[in-house]
Amino acid sequence: MIVEKIELKNGSALGLSFQMHEAPLIVIRADRGFVMCGYLDMETAGTMGDIAVKVKGVRTFDDVLKAPVVGATQEAINLGIKVGMTGKEALELMF
């Protein structure tokens, strides 16, 4: 497991990466929400009331920051997060 502090303009996020058999499971958590890889379930995040977005095809924290958001919970949308913005742009709104 890799745990890394990720410095962003609006604050520090916590990156977690756990190597599965074929690809890593990655989450980067900001103060109010998180960006997750394709392994995790958007429906569950929405049901839990989380501010969450999903990116796909990522293998590193840098990939997550650069990847386009492909899904967002209603709570994330309410913050101004939009599908198509980068993971980094979404995280900046979560502080």
C-alpha cells in the first residue's frame, strides 16, 4: 500500500494506492470529498451522501490528477464539479 500527501493549491490531499491483481485501487481524499478510480462504486458513494467523483484508466496519483472526471455524485455536482474537468480541478473544489 502506498500512502502519499499530495499538495494542491487549496490544501493537502491524502492519496491511497493499493495494488490489486491487474491494476491499483486508488483514492485521493481532500477535506470534503474524494476522487476514486474505476474499482469503486459511484452509486454507493452517492447513497452515502459523499462528495465523490470517478476517473478511469489510472495507475498513479499523477494519472488521477490529470484524468477527466467521468462521474460525480449529486453532492459533488452541487459543489460545481462537472464531468470532464480533471481530477485535480475537482479536488481543488473539495477543500
